[in-house]
Amino acid sequence: MCEINGALERVIIDALEDIPEEKGLIGEVIRFIDDLKREMVPDLNHANKYNKATVGTFFSVRDPQNAMRSFGTFISKIDWAQSESLKTLFEPFSYLGREKPIDNQIT
């Protein structure tokens, strides 16, 4: 499930794990960031920093010369309507502008 801290990055990581041709690379990047977190960069114990480092490393390795351009291209190709992580993240906003049904009404 998606955390509020680093939420966009977490959605991207989840999406990468769902893409068969990217699953291996994102898995290696996650292991690399985990090792750095334990051995050299304890600041990565914060979820938002961990997620940012993971996404940044993935795109830097995937296409070093165009890392930021690759990131933008990837973001534009995600079918956000199919992202369960994104749905979970924005679920609290789903009733904006309309009345939210009340569960277990006392009558």
C-alpha cells in the first residue's frame, strides 16, 4: 500500500515492479538502496528519501544520459486509471464535492 511520504515515488516503484521488462532492474535497485541504507546512508530510513533515491537511481541506470527525460516519458506512459496504489492514495478525496455515504448509520 502507498504511504503519504514519497507517495508519487512509491506509486512509480509499484508500477515498475508490475512491468515484466523492468521488474529485474527495479529489484536490483531496491536491493542496492537497501544496502546503502543499512551500511552508509542511514538517512534513507525515511520512507520519502528511500523512495526518491530508488526512483532516481532506477532512471539514472536505465538511461544515464537522459535520466530526467526518461522519468518524464515514463510518467506520461503510466495508465494511472489502472494504478491501485494511486487509487489508494487518492481515495480520501473521492467524495470531494458530494456527500460521503455513512457506514453503520445509527437509526
